[in-house]
Amino acid sequence: MSRSTPRPAEPTRIFVVGTDTAVGKTAVTSALLCTARARGLLAIPFKPAQSGPDRPSDIERLLAAAGLSPTELPSACPLRFDPPLAPGLAEDPTPFLSPASARSRAPHPGAPLVGIARALERWEQRHRPSLVFVEGAGGLHVPMPGGTWQPEWIVGLAPWTLVVGRTGLGTINHCLATIEGLRAIGRPPLGFVLSQTEREPDPSVARNADVIACASDLPCLGTLAHGPEPALVPEILDALLQRLGRAHSSSTGP
């Protein structure tokens, strides 16, 4: 009697959501990818859409941290735009300039998200990873291609989320608003990570993480220090994997 070949386990997808642009989202994701790689844990990045002329681009930094070739960029980031704008505005601002359309959060059947989801599946089939870090664009409520908004992409692409914010002044409001927004769409974060984007921290840094954790009932998984990229962050990866294990147990338990 022949035995069927076991089906490979589905990779775990985590959508990395920034509280704003330039808060260290790519630096944190790169650090997690680099740490996973150092441990022999296969983790890959995926960026649905990016915009702007920066070189190296976000996806180039992520591929390098994961030890992947830059020639894989088209598969790892299917939608790329030159203007330094939100991806949806870089593609076509028209849908977002109509009051009714701009306020709508309804799903858009046949929008680019369908093709992006398939592209992500092909990317996973090629590498067979354990972890996939899907990095978003800017903050939470970002205009995306096809007249859509980023929350729709988060729901469509990953069951788990991680919030990244800056360490300094203003991060309490931005983190709490982002955590609230993710809970409202059914994607409560596993935790949050703060990134020191400035060389010299301001006085608020000493208490910001504790205040956010207390107000949100969500753990701070760690802080990425300012410095060369990518860094090794074993404590942050351990904390993330621990939270992920608990979330999996909770979702599959009796």
C-alpha cells in the first residue's frame, strides 16, 4: 500500500505594520530576517508594493538581510512605483479624490490584491519558508493600488500582525491608534517593537514602551537600537515566536 507524500506545512505569515513612514519598519524586519537566518530558520520577506527612488530600496534591504539574491526582487515585490508617494497615489490618485470612494473600506473584487495574493503563494512555493514577513507601506491607513486601502491588504495576506513604531515623542499616540485599528479589522497584533530612529533619544523614551504596553494590554517585544543594519535581535525574535506559539495554541485549542 503506497503512502502519499506529506504536504509541507504552510508558512506562517506576519504582516509588519508601521505606525507611520520612516519609523524603522524595514530596519526591524531586516533584523528579524537576519537573526532567523543566523539560526538556520528559513524566513523570507515579501513587500506587496513600494514606492520612491531610494537605493537601496526597502525590498533590496530585506532580500539582503534574508540572504536572497537581488535578482529575486520582482517576485518579492510585484508592484513598484517611482514617485515618493503612497503606492495607491503613485499609481492613480483619482479614486481617492472622490469623497464616497475615499471613505469606503469595502473590498474591491478583482483589485490588484488578488494577483498579489497569488504572487505571494508562488514566492512561498519557491522557497518553502517557515516564516514570511510581509512588510506594509507607511502606516496603517495607506492608499494602495486599485483604489484600495492597506487594511484590506493586511486581512487578505496575513493572519498575524506586528506593529513597529519609533521610540521617541509621539509614539504613544501612533502605536495605540495603530493597535486599535488592527484590532478593529480582526488582526490584533502579536506585540509591538520600537525602533530608535534618532541617534540621541529624547526624554520620553524612558517610559514610552511601558505606557503603550499598559494602555494597550500588548507586550513590547523589544527595542531596536540605533546603529548599523541589519542587527541581530535574538531577544526580539524569541519574544515574537513565543507570542506566535501562544496565538496558535489559542486559535486551535478546544
